[in-house]
Amino acid sequence: MSLIALCVLGALTAGPASAQQMPTSPAPVAVALNPATTALIVLDVATEPCGRIPRCTALVPRVVALLAAARKAGAFVVYSSNDPKSLVAPTVQPPFLPAVAPAAGDPVVVGTAQDRFFNTQLDVTLRKKGITTVILAGWRINGSLLFTGVGAAIRNYTVVVADDATSGPADYDVAIGRYQLLTQLNGNPKNEPLLKSAVTLSRTDLITFR
């Protein structure tokens, strides 16, 4: 059989790319965190873009619950946005949705990239507080949350993603985000709880402080 015929046969038997499926994501796991060394980072739960996207506004109640638990335990809370208006005037607080608005004293990191560690003071801010673990919540799992999660892991933070307090434009985006978070450079494909310098998928009702 000629080489061309073999290539054609291989293409036919492999099936179309659209027929391939993502691996099943591991279930979220319970984690118990030390509030003295933990920071909750709320990403882009703002009027733009979150306020105009139903899948984003739907996650707000879970972000509210997570914020309440973190504040009650005394964990550090940080906000981040890359709202275009805030980039023009970085001293102006990004317009976060009222239900999740920063409290007095909460740092607000205005980013110029989806990785909020890039070209910001986020790493310095966290290290000054002795933070070793970060919880990520907000918009969106295959965007700012994914790249910030990678940025945190390569800086040796232990990363917890609140799976029900994030989302994406479509189910496919969410599946891609979960897969990439768990299979990045410091991978955690089995979703072992609190694997150092890697990402753990958890859920707001499974995240506790001790």
C-alpha cells in the first residue's frame, strides 16, 4: 500500500477532532486551610464583564458565601480586575458588583494581563502577609483564573480553585479550564488535596478554615 493511501486510511479511522472528548474532571475535594497563611483572590466579579454575562452573575452568591467564610476566619482578601476604565486611571477602584465589593483595607490589584501576577504587585503583597496558599474565585475559569492559577503555582503557592465560584461562557470553556488547571507544569491530575505548588479543585461548601 502506498504511503499516501496509508495516510488517508489513518485519517479516516482516527475520526474527526470534534468527536474526541475531554477526560472526565476529578470531583472537587475538601480542604482545610490555615487563615493566617491563606488569601482569597476575587477576580473580575465586576460590572464589566461580569455584570452583563448571566453565567457570571449566577456565581455571585457562591462568591459572597466564600467571602463571608474567609473574612470570619480572618483570611486575607484581595481583589483584582483588568477593567479597561481602571487601566486608564489605575488609582480608581474597579467597579466590582455591590454584593462582592471590597471592604475597607482590601487590596485591589489592577492587571494588564490575565495572569494577575504579571507586571503587578500581587506577589509582593501576598508575601508581605506571609501567604502560602491562595483561593481563586471569579471570572473566568479558562481566562484570568486559569492564568493567575498558573502564575501562582510557578511561584510556589498552593492553589485552591473554588469550582462552583467560577465559570466560563460555555460548558466547553469550563471543561477546558478545569483540565488545564490540573495538568499545568506542576500537575495534579488526580486532584490530590493541597498538593504544593499545584492546583486543587474544591468547592465553596468543601473549603473550611482551621
